[in-house]
Amino acid sequence: MKKTIVCLILSAMMFIDCHAIDFQQVKAKDHPRLLASAADFQAIRRRCRQDKIWKEINTRTLQACDRLLEQPILKKEMVGIRMLSTSREALYRIFMLAYAYRYTGNRKYADKAKQEMTAYASFENWNPSHFLDVAEMTTAMAIGYDWLHCQLSPRNRKQIQEAILDKGLRPSMDAKYNGFLQRTNNWAQVCNTALAYGAIVLMDKEPQLSMTILERSLKLIQVPMTNYSPYGAYPEGYGYWQYGTSYNVMMLAELQYLFADDFGLAATSGFMQTGSFLINMIGPSGLPFNYGDSGRGQRLNTSLFWFAKRTGNHALVRNDLQLLLHQQKYDYDEYWRFLPTIFLFGKDMDFQELASTTPTQFVASEKIPVWLMRTSGSTQALYCAAKGGSPSDNTHTHMDGGSFVFDALGERWIADLGPQDYNSVEQKGLSIWDVSQQSDRWKVYRNTNFAHNVMTVDNSLFRVNGRAVLTDTISTSETQSAQFDCTSLYQDIASYKRTFTLAEDKLEILDLLVGGKKTHNLTFRLCTNAKLSQTDHGFLLKIGTKKMQVILPPNTELFHYEATGSKSFDATNTGYQIIGFKTRIHAHATRLFKIELLPYK
């Protein structure tokens, strides 16, 4: 099925004419071939001398590199079916150490990177059965080999060349391992970019194989880029945007550096708009709208520096700049492994221009319907982020059509629990990558509608082939509203429409239902980590000294309980509770439920 989808996408696309690309210039090009020249590093040094913000960020980066000098050599560690954590830390270490050497010229960084790379080269393999592990390790080794080429001995070069070739490029030609060739998601972005990097640095050593792989990567990277069309929203959500888009940008940045041309890839429908999608996924609380398999914390999105440079909209990096300045130590975090690219992409930016810029609001109604709205650019603004879509959209979805998060007073009041660690359920024998109705995926509490901010009928799971559709949006000077038709997610409900209205002082949700052929039990749920007390009209939520009132419909049964699943493998969601109400809808009856979220100013 996946192969059929890829073939259909490919047949409908205009491809880069690889025969028009002069691969001989890659073969003849001296190192470094990846991303940056000696002149680029001169420009970075000048910028860091002249600009106090850049200087501070660079100082902390180099301090992190100094701490790496004292770390023991990274060893291969398997976590379930993956060695991904090893590959990701390897990429962080090599990229950071190589950057420190290129910036300072101090050989201590190159020597440490050389020790790390020769150790990785000695691994029996890079776990090709989970090819993301190979991809990230190939990226690490390619950057290290390229940026430190002049500091590597002939013996070291040969070791690293052979490792990239035998543990990276050649396994990608083996049908046993290269299932990523049929992928249309983040795997396609990560694996094809990584292999292109390996091919570029080995073009003079293995020209035929390298050319074949680079041509293949340029062709296949176009497939996942169609996911951004037409508005820039990313179906796999905030977390996987960071993963897939970071690698995608690494591909485009390399093409521009190597050939002074990205061959039209950046012009792919929706791609240059996706930076606006991402910054509007961050609420005034500083937390993301983490639908699907996305964690609750903010991540460093280095690719936004590239989008800011290409679009001229420097406000795209405001959240990430705040994160960089807030974080005192830049030690290893899997989301910081591309940290050096902020200097390459952003060295011409003046951060003083960002202070008064207000993020725009964002709406998309196609592949992943989202409505991201805030009342102002203030950290005290009200913010509602809601989504539609289907549980079967991709392998990282949840049963969350019509769900939302809500910020006010600088806090996240209504939350999304996010995903459960994959390995924790895989080790219990669950197969969670199938999105059919009977899949093990829907046995995991966090993935179900029972853990999300939605209405449930008869305590039944959503229909995986159903879809919440964004049908209407209204914008006035005083309010913003959006309506989602969620009908097809439910069995035997004639109609269910959910309307969000965001005003200066509150969020209002209207759930309009028309019953089916029989009486049904309805359960409305909200997830929060605020302290709560029940009132006559709903709940009073408190975070510190801040308060918010949740007003629920009259003549319903109110409830609250800990947000915990019933299975032994379900994660404990300490501190989170579910609040809501229960009621009924009779056959063919029409019922309107109004819910109000009122922050205390």
C-alpha cells in the first residue's frame, strides 16, 4: 500500500532533472563540501565579535564543546529495537566538536571528534533494521569527515570512509533494510538527506554509488515535501515537524551551498509557509500544541533560522532565541543536535528587531485541519489551538479530532498528555504502528479519545476512518471562531458540530449534537494539571495564585478523576486530572452544550 501511495505521488510530480546537475563538480570539490566554507566561518566570527547576543550564544556553545572533551567515548546502546539515542548523541557530539574546531582552529576539538568517529566506525553495524539509526549516524560521520578532513590522518580517513560506505550507503541499497524508500513521512526526509550527505562526501571515492544515491535522494525528498501543501501545516504535528523539517532544510541548505541552487524544492507548495505554522503552534505559555506523538515541552527548532533568512521574517526565530538565552548550558539534548546550524543560517540576523513583533494567527483546513488563535502577542494573551483530522491520517496520530489546548495568564490550563514512550509499550508486545480500528495502538490510554479534550459517545473509541473537518472560520475585531464537523468520528450520531469562539476575556465551546436511532450516553472531558475544586457551575482551576473558572452546562453530572489508564502498561500521568460532565441524548434529539473557560484577570 505504501509503495502504491509513493508511486502515485511520484507520477503526479515534476522531478529535478538530475542529468542536468554537474556531479563532477562535487567530485572535484575540496572539503568542506557540506554547508559552510572557510569564508562562512570568518563571517560567523565577525558576527559573534560585533553582536552581544550572538557572542553569548556562541560562548555557551563552545562551553558545551569543552565539556564534551571530558566525556567518555560514546558506546553503542540498544533500547528495544533502536540504537537511535546513540546515533543522535553521536550527531550532537561530532557536529558540535567539528563546529568548535572550524570556529577556533583548536585541534583539541578535532582530536576528540576523531576518537569518537573511529569508535563509531568500529561498531559492527549502525542497526539497519531501524534505518533512522543508520541515517543519523551517517549524518554525523559525514559532517565530521568533511569538516575535519584536514585534521584526519590517511588511516582515519580510510576508516571513516569505509564505515560510511559499508554501514551507511550500501545498506540503503538492500531491500531488506530500505523500506524508507516507500515512506511519505519524516522517515523519507531524514533518511534521504542523511544518505545524500554521505554520498556527497564520498563522491570522489565511490563516484558511481554516490551519484546513484544522491540522484535517488533528490528525487524522493520531493515526496514528503508534498505534506506541507497548501498552507504549511505538518500532518505529524509539532514534534515530528522538528525532525522531518530539520533534515529537509539540511538538504536544501546543502544544495544551495554546493550548487547555488535548490532546484525549485523550496518552492514546493506550502513549504515556505510552514515556519508560520510552527511558531503559532507555541502558545503564550511557551508550550507547544502537542497533538499526536509530540511531547509536551518546547524544542529547539534550528531550521527556523533558515526559514527566517529565506523569507526575511526574523520573527520566526523569536521563541527559539528566547529558549537559547534562557538555557544556560547547551549540553546534549536530542533536539539540540543541529545547534551549529543556527550560526550558518542566522549569522546575518539582527535580533534587536524581534522584540515588538506579534506572531500571526494560523489556519489550515486541508490535510491536517488546525486553528491556532491568540488574542495578542502578549505572554498573558488567551490562546486556543484546535485540530481536526482522522486517527488513520498517519502512524503518529491519536484519537483527537476536535481536541484543543488552552493558554491564559501565561499558563497552560487545558492540556494534551502527548505520547507514551514507544519502547515501553513495544516491550509489552503491542504493535502500535497500525492505525486500523482493532490496532493495539488504541489500547494505549494516551492515544485514545478518553485522554483528550473531546466528547465521547457511549464510552466508545472514535472511528478510525472518521474525520473532523474544519468547515468554517469567522474573524472580527472582537472575536475569532472556528467550527469543526466531527460527525463521522462517532457511531450512530446524526450530527456533531463543535464551535470554538475566542474573545478577549474567555474561550467558549459550543457542542451541537443531533442524536441517532437510540439514546446515547455522552461524556465531555478536559485534561488539566491545575489544582481544582468543584463548584455549583463547574470547576475552579488554580496554578499558583492564578485562577480560571470552567463553567459547564446545567443539569449534567460533573466528575473529576486522575488522568490514568486502566492497563498495566499505561504511563502514570502524575499531576494530571480529567474533569467534565456526563449526560444523555435521546434518539433524534438535538442538544446544545455551552462550555466557558474564564481566566481571572
